[in-house]
Amino acid sequence: MTTTLAPTPATAIAPLNWSTDLSTGDERMDETHEEFVTMLNEILATPQDQQLPLYQAFLSHTVEHFAQEERWMLATGFSADNCHASHHATILETMRAVQVHYEGGDTEIITRLAEALAEWFPGHANSMDAGLAQHLKSVQFDSVSETLADPSVIQHVTMSGCGSVSCS
């Protein structure tokens, strides 16, 4: 007698838990990141056929999250086409395409993207965002008021890197 085992369902990615390991050192950035992580986990915990409203709110949050960081970059000497902002643009393009595919009937795609973002985010936060936070601190930029203590410290310098020490 031969026993056939049913296929094992794919193992879901564990939720991404907010911790000090994801902290960048900038309080406002960290608050935004914690919201990002919370919303991402809500999507992962929601049945696929009910994810779209949460995903749309998450997409809106991510648009503002990235716009916030990009305002800070521009205010502190980054060129508009820096690689950190390019990473943001790629993520948002993908997120918008995912919504279109979901609405076209691929109801698993939001979960797949959320799992991918849960894997991607720690590396992004610990490199590009932590580097940006360090840069903001070095030029005395207040991310709450979005102002520089001394605007003269930004002297027509246009950084094209990502804000991370690991990015050239």
C-alpha cells in the first residue's frame, strides 16, 4: 500500500516585528517606520479576499512615508535623482502594479508583495534610512519641524548616493 501525502502549504513569512534593531535614530522616521511595519503585519494577518482596503491604505501611507524622506533629503543636500529616492520609486511602482493585478483577479499577489516587503524593509531601514538619519543629525536637521538649525551648512552640495555608508 502506497501512502500519498498532501502537499504542504507554503510556509508564510513570520510577521516583521518592530524592534530597536529597526531603529534609525531619528524619532520621526522611526515612528513612520513603526506604522509601516504595523500596517504590513495587518495585511499579512488578513484573509486575501479582504486585503485590498488595507493595502490601499498601506500604499497611501508608503507614498507619504517616502515623500517625507525625500523632502528631508532635498532639504539637506541630496540631488533629486539620488539612489535612495530611486529605490523608493521602484517600490512604489511595484506596489501600484500589485494593486492592478489584485483587481484583475490575482488575489494572492498582495500577500506575496507583503512577504517580500517584510524581507526587504530591515535591510533598507538599516542601510539607506539609518544613513539618512545619521546625515540628518550631522547637519542638525529637525525632522519634526523639517528645518535646519543652520541652513548655511548645506552649501550647494548635491549628494547622489543613497545616504548609507554602504552605498557609493
